[in-house]
Amino acid sequence: MVAIDTMRTAVGIVGNAISLGLFFSPLPTFIRILKKKSVEEFSVIPYVATLLNCMLWMVYGLPIVHPNSTLVLTINAAGTAIELCYVILYLVFSDGPKRLKALLLFLGDLAIVGVVSAIVLIFFHTHERRSLIIGILCVIFCIIMYLAPLTVMSSVIKTKSVEYMPLSLSVASFFNGLCWTIYALIRFDLYITVSKFTALHFPNIYALNSC
């Protein structure tokens, strides 16, 4: 039992490291935005989708929702902070319809997490019930997060450039999904398994469009 827990923790730490790398992968994009003081053709959707995903998984990892999920809680708390910075920068350097769209999506994220958290914590009083509801939502929005980069597919095809969808990001996403799938299977967690196993297939789509 101790050996299994140790193995799971080790895999989770590796998963955290890869996830952290993924969260920081848009940094060159935002350095470019800072220099040009414009968001250009970059879409806010991947960042608000990731922010929502991280916030929901952070709620899922809380001891009052799903105990013994410290690694899930910590990496998604970090992801929430990082993605929040990206969204704020996008709001600062966008204008007109782009800024309004980004603001509405951001407020939508906060509303969804706030309402869901309040309902679950007030009306459901067992870990099983809370984990079930938050877990299902995490699976749904995790898949949406991985679908979000498809919104820039038209830019990749039109410009014949992969700067909006780097191949390295697709590869890292694949290994991130693989690592967290293994983590969830060692001590079975249905919601992490389904979301991350499903997410394994999306990087293949991105990679094909990056070739």
C-alpha cells in the first residue's frame, strides 16, 4: 500500500511538473503581446477555457470535496493564478469586441465556478456526492479546454504558420495527459481518468495540423 501511494505521488509530481510547463508555455506569446501592445490574432478562448478548467479542478481537489487530492489542488491553484495573469494581460492589450468578448468569458468563468461551488457545498454534504457533481463538470470542461485550441485552426490553415498552434505544445499536452491518466489509474479516480484519457487524443489532431 505504501509503495503504491509512493508511486502515485511520484507520478503526480511528474504530472505537476509537466502541467506547470504547459501553463507557462504561452509565456512567449504574452511577451510578444507586451512588446507589440496588441493581442493581434491571438484568441482568448484557450486561456479562459484553461482558467475555468483549473478553477473547477481546484474545487475538486479541496479536502471538503475530494480528500487526499493535494497534488490536484496545488497544480490547479498554480494554473489558476497563471491563467488569470494571461487573461488580465489579454484584457489590457485588447480593444473593442475582443476586449468585450474576453471580459464576458472571464466573468462567465467566475459565475460558473461560484454558483457550482455554492450549490455543491450548501446542498450536498458527503464527499461522494460533491465529488460526483464537480467531477462530472471537470470532465466536461477539461474536454472543452482541449478543444479550445481548435478555434485557431483557421489561422493555422490561412497563414500556413504554426505560430498560433506550436507542435511542442501538442507533444507536451500528450505527455501531460498520459502522466495524469497513469496517476488516476494507480489509485482509481474515474473523473481524472476519463478527462485525461480523452485528452490524450486531441494533441494528435493538433500535431497533424502542425506538420
